[in-house]
Amino acid sequence: MSNVLVVQQNSRGLIGVPDWVLQTSTLTRLSLRKNQIALLSCDIAQLPLLKHLDFSENQLMSLPPEIGLLTELQSVLLSFNHLSVLPRTLSLCVNIESLDLKANKLTAIPSFFTRFVRLARLDLANNVLQAKKSEFAEAVVDNPLDALWNLTSLVSLSLDGNNLHQLPPQICNLTNLERLSAAGCGLTSVPVHVCALEKMRQLLISANSICRLPRHMGNTLLQLMELDCDDTAVSDLPASIGRCTNLTRLRMNNCPLIWPLDDLVVQGPSSVLRFLAEREAADLHAPPKQQLYVSIDVAAVPSPLTKHTMSGLSRFYKDKLKNTDDVFREKYDLSSNTSN
């Protein structure tokens, strides 16, 4: 066959690449997704003009070294296979812009990834990438993503479902990154270095053990449109996020939010942003805080008096909190759920 540019043979129950496909040397796009192909023949090298290759949802265990001869490749989709290693010859495909390796069995990213200088979209979700910690400290000593931090063309990076423990400081090198997805990665914090990613539009960090976000992230992530903190331990948001006026999607389900954020999140991002902006403005104009320490030597006070004193203090602070609660609910138009 000649002059054929595109072949799609999806969901055909194929166990190999048909011979007639391999003889179509003019192909630029080949899609054989959702088949049962376990072995990719070295004859794939007979398709030197391929730019788009899709073998997603097959049974591939490995790739032939000859794939490195497809130097025109720009998009390679290999998700939902059984790949545990990638051939070094893949490094010859320096024109790759989009690489989907989701749901394979990769344990580390090969060092030759540094050659993919045009790579803009990389999906590594749900592999078995795992950072190694020191035996004597919590610090990560071996990060499986070390080959990625110089890929400055990256726009989208998906790391979901890998046990990474932390995002290293080198992530700040990805200055063109607009989308970072690291859900369920065993993260305990978001490094302050994320604040250097000024083009960030989507930050998706759900299902981690994160307790707080960087205090000044709103000062630099002004393009942020989506923030997903579902199923984390985040209880409050930095006041600086009030500057992220492009934020239209804020997800904080199953988070232990403090009041009034728990009510404001239900109303939508605009209410949250207004509250945070006003809180930041108040913090900027507030005088330096002074700590007031009250010490009560309980052991030196008779028991009945101690109970009476503590009961009085408790009633006093409850009344103060109730008054504050009423002011905020009136200001932000929140329905009162205060129980007597």
C-alpha cells in the first residue's frame, strides 16, 4: 500500500502488528490501541515517517531497540501496558513532545530522558516509581525522577499514584510547567520551590498527607486556575492565595477545614478568595502581635475555687468566640449553625 498516512486498528483483538501495516512506509500516524499485542516487532523500523504512535491498552512487556530509528516521532502513547524498562535507543527520538507511560511498571526514569529537550507533556501516573529514604533520616536519598528536572519544555507532568514521599527542590527548574498532578504520592508537604513555577495553572495534590501549603505561593502563582487538595490534612489556606484571581476550581473535600473556610468553600472560590484577600490586607496593616501568657498554678488553688475559676474562663472565651462567629457570618452571609 502506498500514500497511506493514517492507520487506525483499535479494538480489533490483534496479537501483533499486521504485515500490511509494516509495509506502509508512508505512515505518519499509527493507532493500535486496545488490542492484545505483547510483542512489538523490530520491523517497526520500516515506518521511518511515523510521528504519532499509539499502543495504549495492550500487553507490551518491552520495546524493541529499533524504535530508536523512528526519529520523527512526536507523540508516543504507551499507557496501560507492562513496561518495566525502556530501551536506551529511545533517546534517539529527540523530537518527542508528548509521552504517555501511565499505568506501566517503571521503577525509575532512565537518565537518557535528559535528551528529550522538546518534551512538553509527560504522564508517569500509576507506575511503581518509589523514592528511597535514608535509614537514619527522613530525607530522600534516591529520587526516581532525577532525570526530569532539566526538561524545561515540560508543560504538563503527571506523577499520580507513585510513592515519591516528596517533590525535590529541583522542581523549580521546570519554569514552563502549567499542570502538575501528584495525587496519592505519599507527600507530606509542598516544597516552597513550587512557588517558582509562575506559569502554573493546575496544581493537583489530592490524597496526600499534606498539612499546609507554602505561605507565599499566592504571590507568584497568579495564573493558578485549579487547586485540588481533596483528601489531605490541609485545614487552612495561605492568605496570599487571595491574589489568585484566576482560581475558578477549588477542591477541598474531606479536609479538616477551620471555620469559616469550611463554609466559604461550599459557596465557591470567589467567596474564599475575597475572605483570604481581606485577611491578608488585615495582616499587612495589623500592628506586631504580642503574646499574652496567663499562668495559673492549679495546684496552689483549692479545688472548688479552681473549678469555679476555670469554668468562668471557659464561659468568657466561649462568649468571645460566639461574638466573633456572629460578625463573620453576617459579613460573609453564612447561615448560622451555632448550637447553644
